[in-house]
Amino acid sequence: MYAAWILATAQTPETSAAWLQRNLALPAQAARLIVEAAEERRQAPAEPRNAASPLRTPGEDKPPPGS
């Protein structure tokens, strides 16, 4: 499933639901859901990351060394 999500969000034109179903042996419904969600994600405006985000790494807000 993770590989399907990565492929679907990579914006490659050949990665359709049918392609995911055929090449990753996914059920048709799962492949369609993944492709639809990836398309919605691409069309949504990017959200700014906030300080409470769990994806921040320690020291991310510090200036680079030597600046």
C-alpha cells in the first residue's frame, strides 16, 4: 500500500488505478482510492508547517552554521 501511495503521489502519468492494480496486485477499489486521494492531495494548496508539527526535526528552525 505504501509503495502504491508513493507511486500515485509521484505524478507520473502512467500510474493509474489500473496500473497499480495490475503491477502491485492491489484490489481495484484500493487502487482507485489511492489514486483519487493522491489527486486530491496534489490539487490541495500546500499547508504551512507549524511549530507543533510532529514532522519537525530538532534544530530545524536554527540558521545554518557559518551564517
